[in-house]
Amino acid sequence: MHCASCASIIERTVKKIDGVEEISVNNGTENAKISFDKNKTSPEDFNRKLEPLGYSLVVPQAHDMKNLPAQAGMSAEDMGMSESEHAEHLGLNQSKKEKLAEIADMRTKVISAIPLSIISAVILGWEVLIKYEITPEMNPALMEFFHHILPLMATYVLFVVGKPYLLGFYRFLRYGKANMDTLIGIGTLTAYVYSFAVTAFEETLRPFINIEATYYDVTIIVITFIALGKYLEARSKLKTGDAIEKLLNLQAKTALVIRGGKEVEIKVEEVKHGDLIIVKPGAKIPVDGVITEGVSFIDESMVTGEPMPAQKKVGDAVVAATINTTGSFTFKATKVGSETLLAHIIKMVEEAQGSRAPIQALADKISSIFVPIVLVIAFLTLGIWLLFSPSSLGFSQALSFGLVSFVGILVIACPCALGLATPTAIIVGVGKGAREGILIKDAATLEKLHKVDTVIVDKTGTITIGKPTLVDIQNFSKIRDEEIISILASLEKKSEHPIARAILNYAEENKILIQDIVSFESIQGKGLKGTLNNSEYFVGNAKLMQDLKLSFDNSKLEQYTAQGKTPVILATKEKVLGFVMVADEIKNESKQAVTDLHKLGIKVIMLTGDDEKAAKYMASLVGIDEVVAHVLPADKLAKIKKLQEEGRVVAMAGDGVNDAPALAQADVGIAMGTGTDVAIESAGITLLSGDISKLVKAIKLSKMTMRGIKQNLFWAFIYNIVGIPLAAGLFYPIFGWLLSPVFAGFAMAMSSVSVVLNSLRIKSKKL
């Protein structure tokens, strides 16, 4: 595929086949997504229609991605994959090996044509300078030499380097399908045939036309410029899709598995569910699983974007492609092949990069009718020059100007830049998001996100960590704080309540002794009791203390409770020894994220099922604009609908499961996920690390990508809006301006290259 009109030709051709329900072709990724009735048609039928037009449909073979390649630059054979499987992973219509071979062939042809175009440019420049008497006349012998050598040079350039453009012209004549190659083919062939006729029948034509004017240089220089532009564009396009390649490169090649009591190194695709896998320091984790033995710090930055290694212990989940930094550990494989988080990420990025943004619709409509309109304009222009100019210019000059305009229009009018404007920016934007731990479901979501003016967040797991933590200790006794925690942890060891887990975690992290309890008893709805070192202790809430008829200064207790903290009181039968406060702590990044959202002009609303006082206190700490407490999932849905009725564009950030109705209703649903627990399919955008600051980055990325698309579309349109009238000679009667096909070829080549390079700028920008 060479341009946007290629995409529209493929779509129109396949749509006409009986049984095809829907087709979407992406020029940026060179992929087609086709829905069809397999009882009526097949991919073989599609190919029979497409191959005469110069296109070949490569159908990926069904596979389960167990052969997920470790090195995308390797050949398909190296990975035990078919070429089509390899091509699907690369997000290209060819394997990387084929694509690089094609680019190498383009490079060879461009290098062979450049010296010839330089010679042609020197001759052209010399002739211009002679007209203005800046340089002396060319030596007759040298002129005669060039007179004979230029046709040979033009023949090589047109029929070898320009072969794709001649084929485009041939297919237009045979099948009536025109694309960018057709325009270039007609333009350069016209210049060549006219020049050849003048050279061959010089004396015969002398009385009728100016036989000194030939356009071999136009054929040579225009084709060289365009071939150079296509080569640079192909190289740049390959770079736009390197996010997939980088993700593929993360996968480990082998796994150290325990089989029959022995350590055996096997290929990663041979790992099965339930296998026990040993991971040594510095090694990549081969598949997803759960740690069964050992403790380590794991660098998850390649998947989540988080720079600091995370501590992992027995019971914690680990993710394929992350790196073990310190100790050895053993884990049980729970997800292999296409089930792993990395495989899901790759699939999601591929689908998002291949999807279309609504803003692309205009460019698609224009591209589909662009080439036929340009052909009509070119022939009309030639006709107008020949009909109306001979009286003032003479037939010979009118024909010369008419040909220059005809060729110039066909050469400069290129829908390539128009077709590349949106997909290249989307490909780069989605890829950049993936590297930052921001998974974007499709291009439409990325486009919507830049319009968001209201963000709704849940409290638990979004603004807060999502799990209770011991945050404060109040000691009313003479025993040390560590002893208070030791007694509490020893009693709570037998409880399954989340608050008990918070106290135990605190004790374990601070290496506080946890002892065995006797006579343990749970007191329903109030707490528990047990005996430690012959002393009976009670742990519970204020109601339990009232039952025990124990009193203490509870002013601090009320103050903490108003802040959403939960007290856990420790007492004997005689007195209260102290209490600890357990709370869901605010994430470190929450306050800065809310501040950054405000800088972007976005209102932040917290919807939570928690107590209003506690919610408002939490909101005040991070600067949230509005709080709605005591809400059920249905209430969240109603709030979003109300905001949308007010004309606001709403993004909802939630856990992707409990908030599913609200996420679906929001203009953009954002799932806050962590590791393998992420609900990838539940929202338009998934933030892998559950970090709310990634939400700010996602919005910035959306704005950056949309800005890039608009810039691309502007330049794509401006090239044609200015170039076509200039090439047609519209300004000649007023200013004497007539665009040389040589400059038209340069402008056309640079239009596509500039659009791709502008899209690639998104990669280097900081979020």
C-alpha cells in the first residue's frame, strides 16, 4: 500500500464481494479488518479481486500466541512461526525481514537515480542561467552529448526506478482503478513520450513546436524525488510501529522449570499451567503466576512504567517480561501463552493502532474521490492552455506550458500525506501510551479524551491505596508502643478481617513479636478476646468498651473517626491500654495529580460509598472540587448522566469491575488496574499501575496526539490547496508564476515525509 487511495480502492473492491459485511483498511499499519460470511466468500475470493490491482492479502494463520517471539527482529523460522504469524505480531502486512528487504531495494534504486538527477538538475539549472545571461552558452559538443545521454538516463529512471508508477498507470487503463502511482505514472510518462517524440521526429516537428524544449529532466528528477520520498516514508513508517516490537522484545525465551524434582530449562512456549518455575537474580519472568517460595524485588517498569522495583513475597502475583532484580524465588504458572498480561497488552496495542479515529473520516472521504478529481483537473488544465493561450503565447509555447501544468498537477497532487496524517499519529500515540503503562483500547477513545472537562474518581483504590494501613498509635498505659502492637497482632492473627491484616502487616514490617493466644474468642460485631502470658485482653470497637464499662478520653477517637479512620481499642477488664487507627491511606501521587488536572482546566469529582465526613476530609487533602458520598453503583451512573445532560464531557476512573455501569456510561471509561488484576476489557483506557498520575499523562497524550493529527491534516491540505492551483498556472496571468514539475515532485515527496516525521515527534515529547 502506497497511499490513502490504496486503502479506499481495497475497501471499495472488497465491499462489492457478496458476503462481505464490513471492511476497514488502515494505510498506516497496512492492515485490513474484514467481517464476512464464510458460507458465501473467503479470503481467496478477496485476493482474486485484489491481486490484479497490485495488492496482496496476507491472511494470518490461526495460532494461540504460545510462540510469542522473544526478538521481533528475528526471522519467523527462528521463532518456529509462519511468516504470516510473524507479520501479525509486527503489525505489518509483511514480516520484518520482507519489509527491510523492500526498503533495501528502494534504497538501491534511489542511490542509482540520484547521480542521474544531479546531472539533470545541473543541465536544467545551466539552461535557466543562460536565459538570464548569467552563464555563457554550453559548449556545442557537450550539449550534443547531453542531448543523446538524457533520453537514456530518463529511460532507465522511468522503466526501472519508476516501474511501480507505470504499473499504476497500466492498472488504471485496464481496471479503471487510480491511485497515487497512477498520477505519477501518467505525468512522468507524458513528459517522457513527448520528449522522445521531439527527439525522434525533430525535423518533422520543427515547424509546429519548440523542439528545444524537452522534459527528460522532469521525468528523471520527479521520479527520483518521489522514490526518495517513498523510501524515507517507508523507513519512518517502520519506526512508528516499534512499540509492538519493543513489547515483543520483552518476552523471555526460556524458563527454568522443576520437572521430576530436577531443574530443567525449556522454551517459554512449553510452559504449562501449574508448572513451578525458578527465577534467579537478573532473569526475566517467563509467564504470569503466583510466588510460592522466596522474596524479591521485581522491576515492573517495562509493563507498568513504574521506575522503582516492587517487593514481592509468597502469595504475590508476578507478570511475564518483568525482571527479577535481587533474590531467587519460585512461582507457580497461572497464565501462559495468549493468557499473559503481556500478550493482552500486545493484542490491545495492535488493535488500537489499527483502529480509526473519527477525525479521519473527512480525510478518508476526500482521499476516495481525490485521484479521479485530480485527473479531471489535469486534463482540463491542458485543454484550457491549448484552447485559450495560443492567441497570446503561440501554439508552441501554449503546448509547452500546458504540458508543464499537466505534469505538475499530477505530480504534486498526492493523497499520501492526507492518508498518513491520522494513522501515523495514532500509531505513535498508542505506542507511547503503552510504554508509559497507559493502554488505549481504540483511536476513538484517544480522540474523545482530549475533550474531557470533568473527571470522576472513586475514593478507594483510585485516590487511596485501597487497603487498610495502620496509621497511628495512642498509648494510655506504661507499656511500650511495641508491646501494644505485639498484643494486638497476636490477637488479630486468628481474625480474617481486613483491619486485622493491616495490624499484622505493620507488626511483620517492623519485626514486632507475634505470640500464640489461648482461650481465643470472637465477640460478634464488637471485637475479640484472648489470653496471653496469663493476662486476658480485649480488642474491639467503642461498643465493646461500653459493654466492659470502661471509660477513657475519646475526644481524639472522635477526631480520627471524622477523618475516616477506624479505631481498634486494646483493653484489659480493668482499663483501656490504648488504641491504634487503621485507615486507607491517600496515594502519594494523588494530590499532585488533582493539581495537574486543575491546570488542564478539568473539574474533579469524587463519588464514594463511604461516610460523607470522611470522604470530604480525604477530598480536602488532595484538592478535589466536589464530593458525593453514600453512593451506590446506580447513583454513580445517574450522576454521570446528569453531568452529560449539562453538556460536560466526562471521564470516569474506577476499578473496572464494581464501577462497570458508570465506566460504560462515561464518555471515556478509565480502569485503574494493578498487574494481572487489571480489567483490560472493561474500559476505553487502562492504567496498568493503578497510578492516578497516569490519568493526567493519558489526557496530555490525547491532547498531544490530536494536536499532531490536526497539524498533519493542515499540512496535507495546504500542500494540495496551494500546489494544485500553482501547478495549473492559475497565477501565471497575474504574477507569471508556473510551477515546474521538478519542484512539484519535491513538494509531493516532502509532504508525506513531513507528516510522518511530525507524528514521530510525539515519541520524544515528555508527558
